Amino acid sequence: MTTSAKQYVNDVFEIVKKRNPGETEFHQAVKEIFDSLVPIFEQDPVYIEHNILERMVEPERIISFRVPWVDDEGKVRVNRGFRVQFNSAIGPYKGGLRFHPSVNASIIKFLGFEQIFKNSLTGQPIGGGKGGSDFDPKGKSDNEIMRFCQSFMSELSKHIGPDTDVPAGDIGVGAREIGYLFGQYKKMRGGYEAGVLTGKGLDFGGSLTRTEATGYGTVYFVNEMLKDQNDSFEGKTVVVSGSGNVSIYAIEKATELGAKVVACSDSNGYIYDKNGINLETVKRLKEVERKRIKEYVNEHPEAEFKTEDGGIWSIPCDIALPCATQNELNEEAAKTLVSNGVKAVGEGANMPSTLDAIDVFLDNGVLFGPAKAANAGGVAVSALEMAQNSARLAWTFEEVDEKLQNIMANIYKNSVDNAEKYGHPGNLVVGANIAGFRKVADVMIAQGVI
Ligand code: GLU
């Protein structure tokens, strides 16, 4: 007796819940992907015959380790480090490291699982992985950050390498942390393996455009969605949540394309500047002084700082770019955006919209760019950084930016085509998930049961 596609997906989802009890974020990421894969299983039962789904949701390897370090008072502190090496069918594991107090196995697994599909969509030869720690970088001195990174890498260095697993940044891990991590890796290995990490400084193997890539890529993706409707960013009002690396460069590119970005946020609250955000102030506060976003109003008294939870989505806008963190945009916020006339939503963060919020956007005809497609620009340029490191050369900003634009346009086209082919025209959640899945699944079949 053959199992129906729906039955198969439901059965594997039950296994996931049983094997990974209480891991709600992981369940959510799996559910979103599983639901959108039903049409491909209906058309191509070969994936059911090979039990691809149950193999894909089980990470190839999970490493969890102790990270002891000494703070500035001389006190010994302990954090937990993770690396999930999820899938290496199409290339070395690739994905960022997140340092944030909320990090646990569920968060790292949801991120690692999404990374498989996102990385596949980029068209680059990179598998899926993710890592991090429950270490809180907020309020730590430079020396504390360095000692933590050194301890973290002392263990992680045993498990990574330019051809096996290539970490990068994510929340709480930027250029400074990548520098300390790279220094410690080099010391442990006794050799210069530039391609072991991406997001490096420009003088030791970093790629031009990597810093900008995730934010720019999100805007390029939304621009593709708009172009298809004969529309553009010109004259649009945009709200961008967050004020980290992704948000800053999304604001920069949206502004360059003629939009007015009126709000951004951090975990304390959001600023609303009806004249348009002054990006130089945000960059200095966040990238140089490492201060809170509320300081913005000291320099721009016409702007307002507000603290209500989720309140940033109550600001009327044409385009919303959630670029902060997972589940920052719920059903209620989505309904508010829709009633305020939002036209397009592009996810710069990983899984920023809840499943209910996504349904609200899709049901109301909002152009919706899901994270795996819309924020893939960062990891795509990471793969270009790996390519430059292997060839021992460096491309110009313009060369990398042009490649990034082509990659985002291809991801868009691929997602649109697959949505159409599998009976859900315009639904880029279905299109992106199927496109990302199909390549990895076909390679897993080609490589046998391993
Ligand atoms: N952390 C980023 C992401 O979520 C980038 C990963 C990378 O460059 O490897 O895709």
C-alpha cells in the first residue's frame, strides 16, 4: 500500500516531535517546510520511497560543549557552545554562529534546518549548519569577548575546516568576534586556512560586500517582487525592525532606491522618525559605540522612542522588512500591517514571522518574501568569500555586488517557477521551500543511504 503525501508528511512530523520534545522553534521551522512540500511528494513519490524527509530532519551531527572563560573580575564563567552539522549533501556545512542568551538546542536546530534549504537556493555548493552559544555579549568588555571567543574556538576548531564546516556571523557575532575566532583557529591549527570562517576582515581574506550582503540582498529580493508588479521602492514608506548588521544595510539600500525608512528598533524598543532615519547616526551608535537605539532621539529630537512590545508594526508603511529575530511579527501585527495597506514584506531575519502571520500575508495578497529566499544574500556572499579564499584573490565591491544581485534575481525566479509548477502560483513560501528541497533531496538519492 502506498502512503499518501499528506500522511507521510504527518507521520514524519510526529516522529520529529517525539524525538525532539519541547523544541518549539525547531518544530515550527519543520512544520513550515513540511506543509509546503506536500505538492512535490504528490507529484514525485520517489522522495517518499527514499524516506528523504526523515533523513533530512535528523542532523548528521550535533556537537555541544562547555565554554569556560574568566571575566574581568577574575570570576570563572561557563557557557554552552553548539554546532549542528545538519546536511553536507551539496557541500561543506555552512552557516553562522549566534551568541545570545536565548540560544539552546531548539534555536540552533531551527536555524540549521533552514540553512539547508537557504544555502541550496543560493545555487552555491554549501551544505547546512549553524552554531552558537548562550553567551550574552551585551555589556561585556572587549577583553571578555576575546577570551570567550578563544575558549569557544579551542573546542570548535576540532570540528571545522575549509572543506568540512565553515562558520560565520549571526546575531551577536560580527567582524570583531570573527577576528578573535579566526586568530584562535589559526593558533590551534598552526596553518593559515583562510576559508575556515567567512565574514573576515578585508585584510585577512574577507570579501568586499559581505558586510552589506544580507541587508542589500533582502532589498534586492523585494525589488524583484515589486518589479514583477511594475512597481519599485521609489517613494515608498518602509519600516525595518532591528538595528544590527542586516537592518542597517537594508535601510541603506532601500534609501538608495528612493524609499523613506521611518523606523527601526532594538530589543528595548523602536524609534520613529517621520523625516526618514538618519543612517549615519544609527551606524555610529550600533557599529562603533555599541549603544542602545533610544540614544538616537538625543541627536534627533524630532524622532520618537517607544517601548511597546511589537509596536513597530503599528506604523503605517508600504513595505515591511522584519530584520531583527525569530517570531518578532505575529498574527496580530500582520493584521495591523494589512489594514494599514502594506504591499510587500521581505524577511531579513530568520523566521521573523509566525506561521499565522505568514497565512495573513498570503491570504491578503501581500507580496511575501520568505526568509530562506529573501535573506540568502549573506550566506551567498559567504560562499563567494570561500571561492576567493580558495583562489587566493579578491574581487572588487562592484564584482561581488553584481554577483549578489544576480543570485537574488535567480532565487526569486526559481521560487516563482516552482510555486507555479507545483500548483501555488505566487506563493513564494511553497516555491522557495520546494526549490531548496529538490536539489538537496536529489543529491541525497544520488549519494545513497549514508
Ligand atoms: N547567519 C547568516 C544566515 O543566517 C549567514 C551565514 C553565513 O554567512 O554562513 O544565513
